[in-house]
Amino acid sequence: MFVKKECVAMLLAGGQGSRLYALTQAMAKPAVPYGGKYRIIDFPLSNCVNSDIDTVGVLTQYQPLALNDYIGNGQPWDLDRIHGGVHILPPYQTALGASWYKGTANAIYQNMSFIERYSPEYVIILSGDHIYKMDYSKMLTFHKEKNADCTIAVLEVPMEEASRFGIMSEDDDNRIFDFTEKPAEPSSNLASMGVYIFTWDKLKKYLIENEEDESASKDFGKNIIPAMLDDGQNLFAYHFTGYWKDVGTIDSLWEANMDLLDPNIPLDLYDAKWRIYSRNPVMPPHYIGLEAQVQNSMIAEGCNIDGIVDFSVIFSGVTIEEGAVVRDSIVMPNTTIKKGAKVEYAIVGQDCIVGEDASIGVRPELMEDKSKWGVAVIGHDIKINSGSVIKPKQIIDTDI
Amino acid sequence: MPTMGNVLGLIFANMHDGAIHDLTKVRTMGSVPFGGRYRFIDFTLSNMVNSGISEIGVITKANYQSLIDHLGSGREWDLTRKKGGLHILPPYGQVGSGMYRGRLEALGGVINFIRHSSAEYVILSDCDVIASMNFKEIIKAHEESGADITTVYSKTYYNSSDNSSKTVLNLDENNIVREVLINPSITGLSNVSLNIFILEKKFLETIVADAIARNLYSFEVDILQHKINEFDIRGYEHNGHLSQIDSMLEFYEANMNLLRPDIRQELFSTYAPIYTKIRDESPAKYGINSSVKNSLIADGCIIEGEVENSILFRGVIVNKGATIRNSIIMQGTEVGGEANIDHVITDKNVIIGDSRMLSGSPQYPVFIGKKAVV
């Protein structure tokens, strides 16, 4: 017996995140560490709980172990519930055979029975790739007020970036009359955030129809939304104005972390009324040593800092030895930066050891040929030998 | 080796409340904040859990709201169990129980809980000891020696003029306790009791029933001292680092000891972590003018000023130009701009105004009470 829920969330977390290279070699993108103690998926999960959505299906496919471990029974997000709670939904086998999730719409189609048992009026589709704080309950109210069949959360992006997104046009009443996924010549700068609310009966109908169409790519942006528009269904744009960042690339992941150090950027993680929950490590407070210099940085628990840290995000359990310098960088959990090592404009994955006097990344102002400059990346669980030099833009996925 | 599922842990949350009265006015000894993010009881509880004990009763007396808030269902210590788990045992919990005068009477008040347990052994512990302790080894020593009662002690310097309340044990060469001295007027290296006792559950039930029948209530006087010739009472020495908090000065020094890497490594070992309540704070943030040296900083702090030789608990705000030295700043305290504090202990949620100056001395750190506005 399942208790009816007004709204069920479906969180698409199966993406490989191939543009994060070494950082997603052994873990799905939503499990990638962010912001000193979080994983990317903490944001949509915490948004759900804070918006009173207590039933969340997490659709996994690529390298699910780290993500499954992390979510566990959902207790850190208060999602270990008798009725509802968080459920991991991997692809599965049926009497008719087995298949991977073939697209975002197909992933939801394959889990219709999960949604149906809660008999919801609405389904909210989320993705595990974005950093933002959003009250989904306000969007749901908007959806109901507009008597919409589908509401798409949108934000205004710079015109030159618009062709990376699903772009739509709306009338004065926020009614969407045009939607194109990643248009070469965008007609507006209203971009989809990948957050959709559907009236479940309608979505169900379109999912089934889309599934029967063998030529379709089984994707929300490419198939479901255009089909609904063609049929004259009620689609509305819900404008979001807060901080939102897609962390799908090395540069955007680096920037999104650096944004936390910028007092002018409106992403407040210290707001007790909208906490971002996460699985907390069991570690003592961090220690800043006698010779350490720490400024403009975020540092998590269990760290031992004896070196210089400036404009950096340091995750839990990191050791930075005396004489080591970490600037404009991200150092993920339990990594050690040995004496004399220099880490600048770099992302260092978790459980790494950066040997003495190694040098990772370079400040852009020191590069003559700026086109060769970029953030250097060390994957997870990697040992960098003493004295090694890792150049800007280099991505290291094995010990050197 | 004993199977630790066979051991019941009993923790006295209110023992020694009077020792650091300033901090226990609003809470139990067990819920006194310590080390940036902990409460005293976290150490005893985590030691028990790390030793494989999964059935633990916490005996309370008064002021226990903060303790209950802290412990919750026991999840953070992995003690939300169907079998065993964490049990908070307040006074008046069973017919005939009430405000107890001593350990024996407290045990009498929870005797039904003890009887109900299927454990073979019981560990009794207070909350005033900060140490990393492996109870498996102590239980093993207890079994091997055949003692009726094993009492854990530490060889430390004892000074009667400190006017703290301590028990000193004199042992023979077989570690048998020959003399139990409560607050003796001696000075020097002594076997100071940590008030941690191991005994068989059946034996404990017998002595508690006997004591209640005779209106006796002090474990130390009525059992350790008066039955010293009747029972086989042995000592077990704890060798590692240890603080026994019996005064504000000791509290201050025990916190400051955590700035030493060797002590931190021993207390917060990866293999025996200290668990505590989770508050989901964001990592600490350091501003453009921050300067921090030799300090422990917990999550949720925002530091724009200068901090040296200090311990900052979760969510402390240090405004621009403020200077904090040799101080212990508890959760949610805000230190105003250009304020200057040295050798100060602030309780939770204190506000120190802009440009205030507060200064204590290493022997007498200044204490600011909970929620005070300076």
C-alpha cells in the first residue's frame, strides 16, 4: 500500500559527465565533490527536501557505485521515509529483455511503475548536474496557477552561450510558443535549466507515444517538449533568477567552486533556512599550523594546513604540508600536498598524493601563449612523484 | 577475547557536574562542549562503540535537555539499533527511583534496565575523561585476572591543593587494589582512578540490591573502600594521553592540548573516530584579511580577523580587525570588529561587541556565559 503523493521528483543522475574526464572516470558526475564538503547531487536533493518533496527517484546508469554509496538510505537528506523517501532506480531486466536508459524520456518511461504507485498529480524532472538553490514548491504553485501541462524553469543566459541550451520563446503570459534544443541560431536567451514540472497524466501519454516512435531519440528536449507544443498543450516558462551553474566541464566546475569565494555571488551556503545537506565525514575540526597562511578560502573538517592557501577550496581530510603552496585551486577529500609542492589553477581529485616540490598548473599571467593556458587536473587516487611538473590544461589519470 | 556484544555500557552523564559549575549551569557534564565540535560524552560513547559495544544506557539526573538534543536517537554513534542501541535513563524512570545521591543509588534507579539486558559484563563510566580507550583490552584483562571489579586508573601527578575531587588507588604488585583514598592530602605521582569500572552484570545486580537494602549509595565508599577485603578489586592502567576535567583550568588546558599534533592524532585516530552530532554546516570560510595560526577551526566559521592559539567551535564569526588569542570560542559566538580577546572562554551564542577588550590569564581564563552580550 503506497500513500499518495502530490508530486514525485525524478532525478536524472546517470550521465557520464565525459567532459570532466579523469574526475568522472570512476564515478558518475552527480557524485563529483563540490564546495568543500558536498557532492553535486546534494543540491537537487536538498532542494527537494527544502521544497517539501519527500519522494525522489534517482536514475543511475554510469558508474553507480560511488553514487549509490553516497546516497545510501537517504538519511543525510532526511529522505529515509516510511512513505516515499529516496529510491535508486538503475536500469533493469524484464520478462521481455533488458535495456539501458536510451535517453532522458526513456529513463522516466522505464520507471513509470515507480511513479504510478504514488498516484501523483505532478512529476518534477531534475538533473544531477547543476549547482543552485531553488524552491520547487513555488514553481509547482506557478504550474497549478497557470493550469499548465508542463512548466519549464528558465533563466536568461548571455546570447553568445544560448546555443548550448534548450532555448524557448514565450508570450506576455509566460506561455511558451517555441522551443529548440541547442539551436545554432537562438531566437532568444531564455534557457531551460533542465527542471520540468509535468502534470503526470499528460506526461505519461507523451512518454508512451514517444516510446512507440522508433525514430525518436527518447529525449525531453528533442521529443517530448516539441511534441507537446505541436499538439497545443499548455507549456509555461517559470523564471528563475538566483545562482545556477552547469558544472559539466572542467572550467565550469573550477569556476563554480571559485564562485563560493566571491562575496558578490549570490550562493549562500551559510543560510540556516535553506541548508544544503550532505553525508558528513567523521573528522575533528581542521587545524591551521603556526607557519600557515590561509586567506580567501574554504576549508573543511579534518584538514591539517601548514602551507600557504589562497583563493582555494579545500575538502575534508586534506593535508597541506609546510612550504607547500595552493592557490586558485580545488583540492578534493583526503589528498596530501607534500612539502614545497606548488598547486596553482588546478583541480586535484580525492585520495591523491602530490609529491614534494611537484608543480601542478601555472598562473595565467605567467604564460606567454594564453591559448595554452587552462586548469590542470589530477584525477582521483593518483600519486604524483616528487618534482613532477604538470602543465596547464594537462589531465592526469594515472600515477606519474 | 570476549564478544563485545556481551557488554553493556552505562554512562553517568551528571557525575562531577560541580567541577566546572560555569559550564554545567545549563547542561549536564556529558553535554559540555569540547574541542571545537564535540561534547564530553562523545568520547566515552565513541570509545564504547569503537570497542564493539552496541548497548549503552546514559543515566541522567538534571539539566538533561541539552544532552537529549545532542544524542537524539543515537544515529551518529551508530546506536539506532533494534538489538541494544542507545537508551537515555532519566530519574523517576521506574517505580521507587528518584534523585540519586551516588552511583549505587543511580544504578538502583535503573536496575530494571540492567536486568533486562542480556549482557554478561557491565562497564560503568563517567563523562569527565577525554581519552581514546579500547575497552576490549580492559574487558580481556578483567576476564583473565578473575577480578570481581576492575577499575581503570592513570598514573598522573596529583596535588591535593588543587581542591578537586579525585580518588587515588594504592595497588600491590598483582595490581590488586589495597587502598582507596578519596581526596587524600598527598602530592606526587599517583594512581588516579578514572571512575571507569568493569564487573559482571550479575555481580553488579547483587551489590546494587544489597546496597539499596542497606540505604548505601556511594560506589566508592560503600563498595571500593568498605568491601576492599571482601572483593577482588584490581587496577588497569590507561597509558595513553588523557585529560580528566575537574576544573575550569583543566578544561582550558585539555582543549589547548588539542593544538598538539601528537595528541590530536591519538584522540582522533582514523581507526577509532570520535562521533558527534551533525549540524550540516558549510566549510569554514577565510576572508581576505584573515590570519590564523596554530588553531582548530570547525565548520561554519567565517573568519575575517586574526586568530592564534585558539579553538573555534562551529559557526563562529570573527569580524574584520578582531583578534582572538589563547581562547576557546564556542558555537555561534560572534566577535565584533576590532575586538581584542585573550585567554577567554565563551559559552555558546555569545556576542562580543565591536572594539571590546577582554583578557584573562593562563591560570584564570575569563569565562563568558551562554548567550551573553558583551
